[in-house]
Amino acid sequence: MIRIYFDIQTEPIPKLYETLMKRVIRKAVTEHYPNHRFEVNVTVCDDETIREINNEHRGIDRPTDVLSFPFLDFETPNVMTLLGDIIISRDTAYSQAKEYGHSPKREFCFLAAHSALHLLGYDHETESEREEMEAKQREILDQLGIKR
């Protein structure tokens, strides 16, 4: 079981986006840990807020689309455990959707998949890691029918 909590700190996003992002996160997590019980916190904020968080935690003084803060200290499926926090910039998600020529729904779901995989330990520092992570993101979104 996975509990996903949303904290919308900006103008609301459509409830459909929240519902689909929950499905994406659940799919990503249960494929790796089908018997664990996790909580994931998702915060949707504006560019200024995510810029401040990015600067504070990564020393990068600019907005970004999504930040992931994995907990990664769990051992038992019997206890509800925090998997991590996801922070998504509403502003950047909407502008990237327009820039990439797909729907905001798809962009929010992509960011949810991307950040959920980070919570699970995926990274994209090397070319092979990037290819593996991109393939996994596509697989999750395709299986849920979320296309470009």
C-alpha cells in the first residue's frame, strides 16, 4: 500500500492530474517494492519556491521542474515508511508542456514518474543511467496510457 499526500501551494491543478500522478507513483513504487507500505509527499509550488529549495539543498540558484528527496532508510514491509518527498514546480511544468508540445497532464505525470524513480534510487548522471531511467519512465507512462 502506498499513501500519497498532496500539498498544493499555488493555484490548483486539475484533480485529474493529481489522480494520474498518484497512479504513476504507485506503479513505479509497487513494481520495485510490492510488499512494502510507503508514504510519499508531493508538493506543487511555484518557480520562486522551488528556486529557494533548489538553492538551499543543491546550491543551484534557479528554478527547476522537480526535486526529489528520497528517504532510502527502510528495511521492513510491515511498517508504513516515508519513501520521500517530491516537489514539482507548477510554473515550469506548464511551460515545459508547451515547449515540448504535449499536454500539461502528460508533463505532470512525467515529472511524477521521474521523481518517483529518483526516490527509488534511479539517477541519470551517466549515459547508461539516463537511458535506463528514460526507458523506465516511458514504460510506466505507456502502461498507464499517458502518451505524448
